[in-house]
Amino acid sequence: MITTQKILHNLKITALNKMQEAVVEASSKKEDVVLLSPTGSGKTLAFLLTVLQHVQEEKDGIQALIVVPSRELGLQIEQVFKQMKTGLKVNCCYGGHSTKIEKQNLEHAPAVLIGTPGRLAFHIRNEYVHTATIKLIVLDEFDKALEFGFKEDMSFIIGSLTNLKTRMLTSATNLTDLPDFTGIKKYSTLNFLEKNNKSVTLQLKTVQAENADKLDVFVNLIGKLGHSSSIVFCNHREAVGRISDLLKS
């Protein structure tokens, strides 16, 4: 199995941060872990190192499952895993992508499977994903997954993992109670939220508009912002295309 030092070299990282070191130490004890850490703190590498502790090269079948709330996050994790150059097969499944292509990829099962809840549930129900060999599950950005309404699919997925040994959950917000369907009972909590709290100079402002006038209001707002760089977040892919076309025109 590839060493952590070699992985860091492949990722062009000199050393693990304190959060990542704590996750690796906790996961080495083979216990469930709840990681509370801000977005951008390096939690992807932290739980991927945990995944490697539970995956055996000589074994067939999916050994680790990573459940994510969005396609973009899944692809990002897949990219990082490939950059680690472990020699292990990894696949990513998500909505809006051909199920036929994913089915073909799953015929030779990856050691690590990443996916959104709806698509993973689809593959499990159709027996394209065989769960008997899965020993570890990571519920990444669990708070977002609940917010997006994936509770039912996540409950089905976890309930299908009859040989699950270890669970890991990450969240960028504090969680008061863990839902029963996670199966996480006795666990270590690693809380890096307060430790990473820095003064934020972000101002939040709301501009209200009727549906019929939203695009006009949006264009006026962009004009008011002037030449400063901007990021526009949209709820749906179709909205991204529509707004992009509008700005170009």
C-alpha cells in the first residue's frame, strides 16, 4: 500500500494539518468518526487517508463508499483520489449522467465508489452495485445532504450495507443529534469549527424581486457592482445556462 508521505508528494503537499492528523489518528482506532470542519479545511484528504486504512489491495469488490450531496463535490473527490496515485480503482456516480456508462464501469467493481444519494440508491436497487464487500462509508457534507432532502435515499443506502464496520460523517456545521438511520452510536467527535473561526468581513444583503422581473433586477445589480469579480450561484443547471446566455448577450 502506498505511504502517506508518497501521497503528500503526489499532491504536492508538504505535511498534514492538525485536523487531518487528528482524523488519521482517530480512524486508525477503527472507530466511527464525526468530523466537524469548515469547507476548505482539507477534510477531503483527511477522509481519503481514512479510506486507504480500510481498503485492501488484494480484495475484490467495493470496499469503501463515499456519499456526497452534489455531483461537483463527487467529481472533486474523485480527482483528488486519482491524484493520490494509489493504484486503486475509483468511480463516481451522479445524476444527469448516463446510467448505462456507470453500469459498464461498475461491472468491474472499483475499490472506492463515490456518488450522490439518488444515483447510488438507483444502482443498489438494480443490483449494479453489490454491497456485501463494503466495510466503510463516508457521509461527506452530511448537513448539506439533509438540507437537500436526501434523507430517504441515504437511509436506504446505509440499510443496504449489511457488512458495514466503520462509519465516518463530515459536516461544516454543528450537529446536535445524529439521525438513527446513520447507525452511528459510539463515536469520536473531532470539532474544528471553533478552532478555525476567523473574523469575517462578509456583508449579506438581500434584493427582493418578483419572478417576472428577476433577470432585469439581476442585470441591474451586476451593473451596480461595477468591474469587481463576481460569482453567481444558481439552484439549477438550466438557470446557469440561461443566465450565462443573458450576460453574454
